[in-house]
Amino acid sequence: DGGSAAKEISIPTTAPPQVTWEFVTAPGRRVKWQIGVTGVEVTASGNRRGVGSTTHCLHGSEASVEEMLDWRPYDYYTLRNSIPTPMGVLRLLETTEFEPTSTGTIIHWRWAAPKTAKERALMEQMVSFIDQAMATSAALLTEQLEAEVERRHFSARADDREAAAAEVARFGKGHREHERGRHRSVDRGAAG
């Protein structure tokens, strides 16, 4: 429920939830759009993310540790993020929701208020940095999602054109063979 979030950022995209989920959760995709992320290492049984998996989100020599608490593909996931800062570790509960719309998906990032006074003070100090990083990351993510949607539509149109051309070629060949056979029988009939 968005009403209990201490911080919320939402971005609309034209990508369907499945594509949006892939771009947000796949480690190889994440390093391409999330500002400051230099690598993502997942520790999980079967090397699959889900409840109980741990992600080390590398930021140069530092790493935040994300423990997956809930994982509902294409709907939402919730994690506990432990972020190292010069003043101590900031622990945040974060939910990312993928809201389907008639034109794509709205991604909602929500952070619960930190539990301790020290962590609340750290969060207050980091809010402007988080806002800037998320705004830049959201712009990159949206741009990449738009390009992917266009690529997939173009690819689907090309596949449709290829299928239509194959059908025309198949139909055309059958039609030509049928016409040749008809002409031969007509010729034979006229000759007989």
C-alpha cells in the first residue's frame, strides 16, 4: 500500500509488465540503467532470484546487499536493502511494483521509513541523492524500455512480413502449378 511508504517514486512506461520486470530485475540489464551500479552479483539456489536470494549491488568498491523477502514476477518484489554509508549502514525495506496499464506499465518504487532514529537521520541526508539517482536512472530505464518495445514491434512486423511473403510464395507456387495443370488439360482437350 503506497500510503505507508516513506518515499515513493513512480514512472510510466509503454512496455508491458513482463518486459519491464526483465529490465528491472535482470542483473545484466540493471547495470545498464541504474546510475552508479558497476556490477550485480546474485547468490541464489539454482542461480535464480526469488525469496531468500541475495544480491550484491556493486557501486565501485562498495556494495549494498539486497535480501529478497517477497517475489511475485510481473507484479512486485520486496527486499531489505543494506546500504553502507560513512555514518553506518542504512537498512531500507523496498517494494517495487509493476502496475499494468492500457498503454504499458507504471513502475512504483516504495521505501518504508527506517526503523531506528539513526537510520532515519541517514535517510534524511540521502534523500536528495536518492531523488537525483532515481530520476536519472528512471530516465535511462524508460529510454531503454521504449527502445526495446520499438525493437520488438519492428521484429514482430518483420516476422509478419516474412510469414506473409512465404505464404504468398507458397500460394503463388501452388496457384501457378494449378494453372499450368489446368492449361495442359485444356490443351489436351482441345487437341483431342
